[in-house]
Amino acid sequence: MTTADGMPPTPPVPPAHAGPPAHGTPPGGDGTATPTPGAPAGTPAARVAGLTKTYGTGDARVVALDDVTLELYAGEFTAVMGPSGSGKSTLMHCCAALDRADQGQVFIGEQDLTRLKDKDLTQLRRDRIGFVFQAFNLVPTLTAEENITLPLALAGRKPDQEWRDTVISAVALADRLDHKPNELSGGQQQRVAVARARVSRPQIVFADEPTGNLDSHSGAEVLQLLRRSVDDFGQTVVMVTHDPVAAAYTDRVVFLADGQVVDEVRRPTREVVLDVMTRMTAPVAVND
Ligand code: ADP
Ligand code: MG
């Protein structure tokens, strides 16, 4: 078995100052420019328009998303950053059809999610969206391999054997595929969760702080797995992170504050991301 498509068991951790080892071809040049219209990667895999979501009423009312309009480009790795409570998870959940907004639209490809009935939304979520949670959320009674292929089993779909093998080999867990989650490290569990998110060949994969529970080495392995899914397979990935080093693996960082998009950086480096974060949090106290 070749490991050409797989992840090396001990990939080098990029030096903290150097950012990610390998970017895909940037669509819009460097700097902070918005993508060039008509550029190859300028097709949105998903987009939201005027998205607003509030929680609670009266004094307890919180505006989690405040008229957000954003395109998430196909074949790109996008990071979403912002202070705690800025609406990152709410945005992910609305985009991934795990939650509904109050106003505005969410498109996956050409499909407007806000027009779908619950049943169709469930099917779309299963067939066209992958989701990676911070806490892995594997099924404890299933093996690693069974967890990876669970979405196919639930959909009653016969697995495309070649794709299934490709996704599984990328996890670089050949000798642990018959282990249960509690017999795997956090990093191994999260790599299984990434494979589970990819196995149905979704149009887009969302990941909400996928490295939040991991040490930096395990986190780097997960980030490289996500990066390769973009570079080698054209997967579209959108990831929430607090970590400027993690953000430096991506093609583009979108910054949220108080439920609004406030900034964007292309070809991010750790330094540039840190700089924006510092500017964003300078006027007020950091709240976590
Ligand atoms: P982030 O992921 O950036 O930390 P969230 O999207 O989780 O932010 O939350 C945005 C805002 O919405 C926060 O003020 C949070 O307290 C509030 N919020 C999120 N989920 C709920 C909920 N289920 N009920 C009430 N308020 C919520
Ligand atoms: Mg969150």
C-alpha cells in the first residue's frame, strides 16, 4: 500500500514564525485584496446574504449575527476568527444547516437553504456538508473505520471503494482502524472525524475549532490533513480558530466582531493575523 496520498505519521511541525508549509495557488494575489472577480477560485461553494440571528428576548436579547454577507470560495481553505462570542459558531451552524437564521439567506452552491423543508435540509446536510466539531463527537461504540463510514451507512449508500480508501489512508491510522475512540489519542480521533466529514464527498466541510482540544503537534497533523484535502482534492474547507498559527494554514481569514464581518486577510501569516487580532481587541478588554 502506498502512502503517497496519506499523511506521513510524523509530519514536521512548521516553525511557529513561518506559517504553513504549502499553500494552494492563491486566487487574488497577496495582500488583503478581495478576490478578483472571475478568478479561478472565485466561485462560491457557499455564501450567506444579510444573515441575522438573535437569541433571547428583551434584556436577554443577543444579536449573534448582524446582517452578515459573505462568500466562501470553492477550493479554498478559509478561517473564521474573532473574539469569543462574536458569532463564529452561529455562522458555522447556520451555514451547515445545523441551525436556522432569523433573516437572510444561506446558499450551498446554488441551493438556498432557507427555502428547504426540514426533511430536505437533513438530506442536504448529509450529502453535501461535512462538519468537524471541537470535541470530535465520534460514536464511542463504533470503531474508527465504522465512524468514518457512518455517513454512508446512514445514507444507505454503497461506498465508492476507491474514495473510501483514499479518505481512510489520508488519516494515517492503518493499524488503529479497528480501535474504538477511547483507544485513540485526541489527535487521532480528530483525524477520524475529518475523514468522516469527507467520506461523502461533501461540497464543503465546516470545522468549528477542530484543533481547540489538541496539543500543537496533534493540531498540526489535523491542519495538514485539512490543507491536503484542499490542495490534493479541491475540497472547500471553512474553519473557526482562535490560533494564528492554525490560521496561517489557510488561504484567507475572515474576522468577525459582534456578529459582523470586520476584516479579511488573504495569504495569511501568523504575524499578520496576530496584528489584526491585536487591533481588533485593542479598544476593549479581551473577553476570554
Ligand atoms: P463564538 O463561536 O464566536 O464564540 P457564538 O456564535 O457561540 O460565538 O455566540 C454568539 C453570541 O450568541 C454570544 O453572545 C453567545 O452568548 C450567544 N449565543 C450563542 N448560542 C446561544 C444560545 N443557544 N442561546 C443564547 N445565546 C446564545
Ligand atoms: Mg464558538
